[in-house]
Amino acid sequence: MNEKLITEIKRHGKAARGKKELINHLEGKRLTPKKAIEAKCFDCLCYMVDGRQDCKIPKCPCYPFMAYSADKKKRKAARVE
């Protein structure tokens, strides 16, 4: 069953953070917590078919770690200043 899903992800999933990690998870490989969050975000956003963007779901426990979160970008910019 995972082979069909992996093929679908490879065919339709956009190149974005989490794609490789989700495939690795489905292949039974171990992920770090950070990589698991990236995989879950990629999965939750339907393989980023609408593009790499903020999911805008701040109630999600993964949201603060989401790769394309607007809040994450703001926090990163604040640390640089």
C-alpha cells in the first residue's frame, strides 16, 4: 500500500520541505522530530500542490515549526536585527 502512496507523492507532490521526509517515513526509515514535523506538514497540505506557503493553522501544534510559517519568518528576522 505504501508503494502506491509513495508513487503518488513522487508524481504529484511539489518539491518542498517534507517531501523526502514523508517518503522516508513511508519506507519505514527513522526520522528526527524536526523531520517528522516537516513530513506531517507536507502531508497535511496535500503534498504542497498549491505551492509552498503558510498553512495558516495556528492552532496546530506543529505550526510554530512549519517551514513556511509567516510567524517563523518574523521570529527569524527579529533575531537577526
